[in-house]
Amino acid sequence: MSYRSSGMARVLAALAFAIAVASNAGVAELGTEIFHVADVFQEDYEQMEQQLKVFVYPDPVVYTKLAGKYASEGYFFRNLMESRFVTTDPEEAQLFFVPISCARLKEEGLDHDEISDNVASFVESVIAKFPYWNRTMGADHFFVTCHEIGTRATSKVAHLVKNSIRVVCASSYSGPFIPHKDVALPQILQPFPSPRGGDDTEKRETLGFWAGPANSKTRILLTKTWQEDSDMVISTKHVGMQQFYRSKFCICPSGTRVSTARIVESIHFGCVPVILSDHYDLPFNDVLDWRKFAVILPEQDAGTLKDALELAPYATLHRNLLQAQAHFEWHSPPIKYDTFHMVMYELWLRHSTIRY
């Protein structure tokens, strides 16, 4: 028996024309050099666009803001409802979205324990009202958050931890995040304050750049070793946004968490990211070969960082980085190959492993 939400149907109908016109607007040509296997991605991506259907449970608790550090959460909720993937008929859905926002609950003044309680209560109501969770014990269901609570929000629902797909910004595989099952959501501060960096290598004279609080062992070592080096700009004080455009490499050390919005900022500004963050499951790494447009080093190498940067193939990395930019941008409505569609592709890959 199908459940149909008339409110959702009206929203989808109202958006259909706009989506048809705008869905491919501004789409950049796919850059194949940054993929593990570009041909396989393109073929599978087209299949996803034609076949994937998602049922969104009613009475969502959503985060609607498209600015700030939780913007990825807000954009995903909006983009999903703007997309062709949503179906009002759960019988044709391959995936089921559990639409409860940790960022929204935090705005309402809840602490981490209370957020976990609310997530558990929402899932319990879904189980009570619909038959779909019990068919797979939640394995074809997914949950999205960019809040710092990350996977801890699901801690009070055992099957949500073990079976469901958790799409989170805090994707550390040293904790409860499970890389082959869960999905890393890029943390993207919105809006970007300045335009994309482009083919501008001749203007980039600074070898390496980082500015931020020294709130981890890696950042302390980075600052202590390199802040006096004339080839680098390393500072615990505020440095103007223009430094992104002047630098070849932008250093992205872990702080209080493995994930950092600095990585996507660096990509946007055309500054090759240098990732010093152990145990970080990088966004889209099932598909994108990060070593073709970034430098990835263990945190312990912060003290010998300059040698690695001087040996890195900068021109090639920068050229490939420009191809990666389109995959780390949100749009409303979403466009082909953008962040939303890359997240949906990661979900598509995981849906194919689900067995009823």
C-alpha cells in the first residue's frame, strides 16, 4: 500500500518546470583526470540520474539556512526537494531519507544528549508508522548532518549505527564512522566571500599558507616550525582572504576535529590543499583521486612540510584542482556534478550493496 503526501506532491509539481530548465545550467565539462576511473563514473552516474528514487518521510525537522558552517546540511535538504530523485511513492524508492536536522535541534537549545534522544524518537515514529525500515533493519535509510555531533547523534538507535547510511561532515574513521557504509559530507562555509581562483599560477608566490588557532598538536608544531620561514605565511592571527590567491599550497591541519572547512575554501580559491589530518575519510574519495589535486601527509610530517611542498608537482596539481572545483559547490537548484549530486552518487554506490 502506498503512502502519498499531497503537500509534497504540490511542492514537486511547482518545482518541476524550474528544475527542467535549470538542472543543467552552468554545468562545467567533466574533468576526467581527477577520477579513479572516469568512464565507470560517467556511466554509473547517468544510470543514477535515471533510476534513483528517494522517499522522504513526512513531518521533517529541517535546517533551512544556506549560510555559515552548517550550510551543507541546509543545502542538502533544499536540493533534495528540488531534485528529480524524490518520489511520493515509497514502493518505488531505493532509499529512504530520515529528515531530522541536528543543526536545527541545536538552534532550539538542545544539548548533544537531547539531540540523540530526538533522533531516536524520530526513528521510532518512522518504524511505528511505516513498514519500510523493518524490511532491511534500516539499511536502505540515510541520515544527514553537518553538526559537530556527527555520528554520535545516532548512538541511541543501534540499527541506525550498524546498518543505515550516515552522511556526516565529521567523518573520522578513528571513531564510529564506518567508511564503506557511511558518507563524508564536505563542510562548505557559505557563501564564498570571493570568486573562484583560476589559471593564475604566476600570481602565487607564497609557497605555503595557513592561519588559524593553534588548538591541536599538529597546528602547534606547524606554527612553531614554520611561522618565521620567509617562503611561508603561517600565523595564529587573522590573515586577509587575498592570501589564498597569493599562495601555491594552503595547509589544512586538523584542529579539534579531523574535518575542516579550510579544505573546500582552498579548492575554491585555487590553492592546492595540503591535508594534515589523520583518520579523515575525505569526501567523495570512492570516486575522486585526491592525490591528483591535493597533497596528503601524516600529521607527524608537519615539521618537514616544506620539503614535501617543494617536491610536489605543483603545476599538475593546480591544473587538476581547477577540475575539482565544480564538485565542491552548492547550487539551488542543484546542477550536474555539483556537491549535491556527488553526495547522491555516494548514496547510489551504497544502495547497490543493500540486500533485502
